[in-house]
Amino acid sequence: MPVELPEEATDEERAASSKEREHDILCKNYILNGLEDDFYDCYADNKNTAMMIWDALQMKYDTDKVIAKKYIYCQPLPMLLDGG
């Protein structure tokens, strides 16, 4: 989340903070643009940063991959059951 600057911040610090906010908005919109409408509604909250959205999506889909692999590995192989 972009940090709020104190009153005595220098112009360089203000410019860097502004650039960081702009970069976060661009990244967030780029990520959200690739989502379907149902997911967009879930992640398009103004409080979320690009990194928060990225981490949430990564956690969701990494978990789905693990479950799918577990399902595939637990399926018996047909050739072993047929004896040939």
C-alpha cells in the first residue's frame, strides 16, 4: 500500500510517492483487465493494491494446481488393473 508522506516531505519524496501510486494503479488495472467479470467484482476494491491482488490470485490458482495434481496422482492406471 502506498505510504502517506508527512508534511515535511521533500519534493523528491513526493514525486517518488506519486510515481509509486501511478505505477500501482497501472499494474492493478492491467491485472484486473485480464479477469472475467465475476472475478473482477471480487478483486476491484479500491483498498487492494496490485501486489495484494496478485498474491490472492496466485494463492488461489496454486492451490487449484495442487488439488488437480493430487487428483491425477490418485487415479489408478488402467493398464495396471487389466494385468497387461
